[in-house]
Amino acid sequence: MIEVPQWFSRDVSRETLEKLETYKNLLEKWTRKINLISKSTIEDISERHIWDSAQIYQQTQGKWVDLGSGGGLPGVVLAILAEGWNEPLNLTLVESDQRKATFLRACAREIEVSINVSAKRIEMIEVQNADVVSARALTDLNSLIEMSFRHLAPGGLGVFMKGARWKAEVEDARKNWLFLCDAVLSKTSPEAAILKIRDIQRV
């Protein structure tokens, strides 16, 4: 059974942990067939992927859109946590790879969590008017802002999980965009950060 790390600040019920365990098993099983996560990280799915994703959770009454959801990180994890805390998210996972979209729908069905899956390219989806747009391991920050800009509602928040180069990516993005950035250091990787981006404007 998946265990809750000491740094995680909220209680997680046994039922929620069981659903996270089911998700972990699905991720392992499907990764043998399609490239959902790096095979080198399969032995450490809980810390490297599930709890890494869980740390960006926040409650919102509006719409949350996750871009390039791939194997459901962070989207499926967020949906499981939200249900366990009775804080349902209006969550849409955007994934153009049809096999990965099929995996996401299988997760929703087998884990019994509420998520919408949009199997389209990001640039082809209708404007989302989202309160939160997230992405993990998708592309550089400048490109993420470009992708997210049209989908964020006024006052909306971009939540982007970035690796060791996050400071350089922020500098590069500022050449093309004006924005407020709150960087929160990752609990699972000391060199990584969660970038919370607001008030985006083109330069």
C-alpha cells in the first residue's frame, strides 16, 4: 500500500490510498505497452510521480485544465485526492495521443473518479476559460505560457512543475511575457520548483 510522506500536510484516508495504489498499478501495467513514464522510475512511482503530483493540489470552485496529461500526472492524482476530501474538481485532462487518452479514460472508469478527457491537440481545443491550468514535464515555460494564455479565465492561475532549470526558464519567458511568478520549491526534488503564474500579458 502507498504510504503518505511525512511532508504531506493533509490526512489521506485509507480508501483514497487504495485508489492511489490502483492508479499506481495501472500506470505500471500500461507503461509496459505505451510510454507513460520513464521505465527507470517505475520502482519509485509513489515518490517520483504520485506524491510529486499531489503537492500541487489546491481546491478551486472553478475549472481546472491539465495540459499534456500523458499518464495522468498530475491530473488523475488530483482527481483522486479531491474526491477523497469531498472537494470535487471540475477537471479536464488534455491529451492528444489516443493511446494515452484511452489510458486516462480507463483510469476514470476503473478507479471511479470524475475526470473529463479531451483527446485533442492543445491548440485545437476550444477556449477553456479555466481558473487553473497545469502542466508537468510538458515543455519550456515560455511555451507553456503561450499554450495557457488563451485558456485562462481573467485572474486565472498557471501551475507549472519545472525541473532544475526553472530560474533560467523564467528569465527566458520574461522576454516575451509580463507575469507574476511565485516559485515554490518542490518537496520531492530539491532542485525543482512549482511555478504559480498570474496576470499574464504579452510584452
